[in-house]
Amino acid sequence: MKESAIEKALCARIAELGGTIHKIRWVNRKGAPDRVIMYRGKTVWVELKRPGGKPEAHQQRAHQRLRAMGQHVVVVDTLAGVHALAAELHHA
């Protein structure tokens, strides 16, 4: 399965829930998570990977910076991960 298929499934699931999901790009800096989700007052930064894929070192550093600021950052690499994240958002 490709990363793009997981991303498409995530976008569709968040839209079904009534949330907002945006693609992220940082100017003059590498490592931004792929997407940010806003749902019922919650914000989640999402790094998407192909199944079994891991964030690169510069991505891990960006995730650490966000977490240090109290942000919720997740890595999703499966359709099961998409559904688990959606359930976490919806039931929290």
C-alpha cells in the first residue's frame, strides 16, 4: 500500500466526522508533519508513512519540537492507524 492511499483514507475519514484536515508545508524548514487535523477543539499533527515506514531524523526533530510545545503528533502508516486515530478523536 502506498502512503498516498493512507493519506486519502485519512482525509476521507476526517471529512466524514466533520473535522478539518490540511496539508502542511513550512517555509524554509524541512520536517513538517504531512497533515494537521482540527476536530472538536482538538489539534493533531499527522505524519503519514507507507506501512512500516519511519520518520526521518529531521522529521523526528520537528515532531519533538511540536511535542515540547504540548502538541499531539502521531505517525500513521496503516489503514488500521487511520481508523484508530479517527476513533480516538471522535470518542475523546
